[in-house]
Amino acid sequence: MPNSSRYLTTWIGNSFGGGEKWVQLQISTLYVTPDGTCFTNSLWDEAGREVGIYKDGDVLGQIADLHVAGRLGGEAICANDKYLFVGMEEQYGDSGQMMYGVRRYDYQQGNPVPFANSEMLSISMESPVTGLCATETYLWVSDPSTASIRGFSTESGQEVGHYACPHPHRLALNPVDQGVWVIQKDNRPRVGRITPAGLVNVIENLEDPNAIAFFSDGQLLVAENGTRQQVLIYDTSPSVPVLIGTLGEERGVFKVTKDARRGEVGEFRFAGLSGVGADQARNIYVAQNGFNNSASGCSISKFSADLNRLEWQLFGLEFMDCADVDPISDGIDVYTKHEHFVMDWSKPPGQQWTYKGFTIDPFRYPQDPRLAANPAITTVFVRRIQGKLFLFVTDMFARILYLYRQEKNSEIFIPCGMFGSYFDEVTSFPLNLTFHGEYMWRDKQGDGIFRASDYEKMGEPDIFNWGWEIDEQGDVWKASESSNQIKRYHFQGFDKFGAPVYSKDAISVEPAPSLFTKSCRLKYFSSTDTMYLSGYTHDRPKIGQEYTTVGSVIVRYDRWSTSRILRYQIPIPYDTNANLHTKAMDVAGNRIFGVTMQNPVIMVWDATTGEEVMQMTPGEEVYGQSGWVDIPYGLRAFQRSNGDYLVFVEEDWKAKVIVYQVPA
């Protein structure tokens, strides 16, 4: 049984450890009340906080009646003195089709207040509600499906009129004259006041305006999510609004200065603006959500009225993610799929991490697969090959392995290689793949662009291969459940851009040992020629329909390249009747670690003998809570120079990565 006195539980990526306090995993939009209460909205939060409530650097809670019965959040939110209005979506009947609308809540209590004839205003069956603003009398709704901004009574819910407006996005109400302002998001994005005659007081020359709000005196805030990455402040009294100020460093986290390199996080260095608002004292609040809804996590920040000081900031950075360590850093530099953290393990749980770098540049490398919503990238292997730092990442089902090189003097990593068989017919991903089958892609131009000529066909499709690994020499390994083969892509050196080179002519393929009927995971140490292989065997066969799991046994082989001596077999948790599966495994130092999928339990074995050493479950530091381990590499392990182990485990439920600190 777990004995928490033998380990410490901590976490990375969220400002809170769990219980009733956590920052949601995404923020699509933000509304700020005069007293500085922040209401957020998002399509999904694993623990049900689609609409979060924050104030003074703390979590106040969430609204009720979402995350149930097919009812989710959305991308619009606003309030008047009486009600909170939430754009949302809900599954319609048994068809699976989504209905998009607006629900009304008591502003003070957060409980639903149905309209006279229904629980929600049904707006569209075609597209989400993209903007909301309200007076005491009227609620205005952006409805892209009808190319209009529609008006409703805030009390009865009856429609009272509309404005024609193609591509309406976020809305904001000017408190001085009650004018409705809108972002029009087409191929010429702009912001202006909507009238029966169309858009007036237009602000042009915007790249990607993503949110708007007003100060009480009618000055307009525009969250510019293009290359500027700033909040722009406009005087709206002239017929053409005049830019009078900005918040944030121009180009945000991507700007190079004498104090910060590209990708380095800072208080005024934004990355993915999704919301903006202001309180009655002119403090500005900013929400960030990464780019392309690619599960980059989110943050919410308060800045002083003089624009010179960060008052507080909250983070919810991790979703479908795990962490791994730069092997030469002794556990100090930790990476997730998008983030770089610097650790101080001497601090108390939850305070050890500092958010250091955002490793994606969507403007210079727009085809980075980490920006794609499908297949969603989920976890990272951090490796040093001949001293150079690389990231290898996979998607949720480990169908593709991607390779990234680090940009010189930068936090940014550039896509430079890819192995896989998967192709998504709907999204045409990977880009410019012109054939079916197993492929390898290499960035031959060094610019992160996926050209058809850079793909190499490797053979027939091999889809069920969730046994990726990268050894100390830089060789890429793959254990395939479908073919029950083990494939090794031999490292061939570096190209002129510093990226590892692999070739169709330098691949070894062999069947898995006859013990296995299906091979699922592997971990190979070239320094000792030791192989740890997992999967299903004749004695413990696969009997369910589970996928991306570790299997039913872990086996150690010594002298893998020559005599291949079987050291031991470890039967691991596998019971389809109890829905008990081992989801992820790793090996570090003299320990093997595995984790079950539901109600995660971390099992620890002695790597020399195969005997179980201990089990671990989430400690009181995280309120004993951990969500399901959904991804094939939802556990990573590292041994520090003092002998202690760091075990990182995916924790989607409350937007973090759990870390177990295990003494030697």
C-alpha cells in the first residue's frame, strides 16, 4: 500500500494544488466587473470550471449547471447589474448535433436563471455565439450564422432587433453612450461601433484583434493577438479612434531584448491574448490562452492603472501533458509540450516551479504541429544528442513522433523531423503528405515548412505503434502492437541546421521476442545494452479492446544486442473486468515506474530484481486528487545526482503535472 512518508507530492503548471482551488485549463474570453471580479468562459475544463470566477489573485469558484448533460461553455460572456450571460453549447437530442445559445445566471450567486420560455436562448445550430454585451435592458449577441448582431430583452428573452454584421466576433458596450462595438473577423479584421448603417468609428490596420473592452470613460481596449501581442488603448471620441497607449512589450514573448531571449516569459511579454477587461479604478486584466486552441494552457493577470506593475497572475498551463527533464540539468530544467520551467526543489510543494519559456513561435513557424488541434500534441521526451538539446513529442494516441531542434540563443524549438503512418482526412494533416503509408519527414530547408518533397515513404502503414523511445545515442525505437515488431532508426549525425538525420537506409527491423504476442512499450539503454520491453504474452494475452496501454507484463533483457538474456518478467495490473490498465511506464536509475489509468496508482519496481518496492498515490499536497492518465507517455522519470527520483505524472483534471519526489 502507498506510504506517503516515503515520498513528497508536488506539482507544476497551476497556481493551486487542487481541492476547490485550481485555474481552469483554458480561457477563451474574459469579462471584468467594476469591482475587479473576473468571469472567464471556455469550451471545456476537465474538472468542470468552464466558467471560472477570480478576484484579487484568488479563485472564487465557478457557475453552476455546466459540464452536465452535454452542456458546455463557449467563447462569449458578459454581465449587467443583475445577470451574468454565458455563451455556451449543448448537445441537441440524441443526434449529437450541437445547439449554440446563451444561458442566464444570477450575477451574485452564479445560479441559473431561466428565461420565461426556456432555460437558454437558442441562437444557432450552425456556429457558436462569438460575442456578448448587455445593458440593463438589452442583450446583444454575435451570431455568425446569420451575419448579424442580434438584440434580446434581458428579462423576457424576446428578440427585439438586429444589426447586419458579417463575421461578428467579440462585443463590448461603451458605458458612456451605450454604443455596441464589435470585432469583425474576416480577411480584413477591424473594430468599430455597429449602427443600422453599418460599422462606424472604424479602427483599421489590425492583424488579429481577439478581445475588446472599455474603461468607464469610453476609452477602448483592444487585445491585439497578431505579431504585436499587446493591448492597444484608443480614444474613441474622434470619428476615427486614436491610439493613445499600449500595455505589454511589442511582439510580446517573441521579442529579443538585452534581458530576454525569444520565447522567454516575462510579466509584460504576452503570448496568445484571449481576453481583456478593466475595473472602475482603470486596472487592466488580461487573459492569455496560447494559439489555435492547441492546449497551451492559460493565464489571467491584473496590471496597475499606470500600466507599470503586474499586481497578480494566475496560471493553468497543462492539459493532456506530462513533463521531462533536460538530462544535464539535474532536474532543474523541465519541459512540457509547450512550456519550459526552472525548478528550485528546496522550496515547498507547488512553489518550486518558475515559468521560464514558451517554446512555440506561431508567427515564424506557423506549421509547427503543436499548433494543430488534431492530432493534439500531448507529451514530450527531452533528449541530449552529442550535447545538443532536442524535444521529441507525440500526439494523444502516439501515432506520430515529432522532432524539434532548439533555436540558437532562444527558448523556441523548431520542427525538424517526423515519423509516422497516420493521416487525418478531415484536416489533411500532416501537411502536404501525398501518399499513404509509413513516412519520414525531414526539414531539409531548415524553416519548419512541411514540403511534399521532404517526405520519404518507408513502407506500408503501421498505425498501432505506441512504443516510441529515444536512447542516449539518439537512435529512435518503435515497438508496434499491430505488427509485433521492433524498429530502430539509427542516428546518422546532424544536418547543416543542427537537426538529427535519420534515413530509410539506416533502419533495423526485427520481430519482438517470441514471449510476446503484442509489444507495446520499450526503454533501451545503449550504455549497458539493456532493454525493458512491455506488452502482452501468451500467458497474459490481450483480452479487451484497450489501446495505447502498456500491456500485461514488463520484461527486462540483458545483452539485448547479442545473447538477449531474459532477466525477469513483471506482471503488471491488467483486468478488463475492473477496467484496470497500466497506461504509462518509464525507467530511471535502478527503478521502473508504471501508472494505472483510472484513479492513478504509481507502482515502483527494483530494476535489478524486478521486485516491487513501493506504490504511490497523490498526497495531501494535491488533496489526494489526480485525474485519469489519458496519454501513452503520461509518466516520465528522472534520477538526480543525489540519487533522488522525480516522477512526473499527467494530471488533466485540474490543469497541472503532478510530481512525486522519491528519496534514494
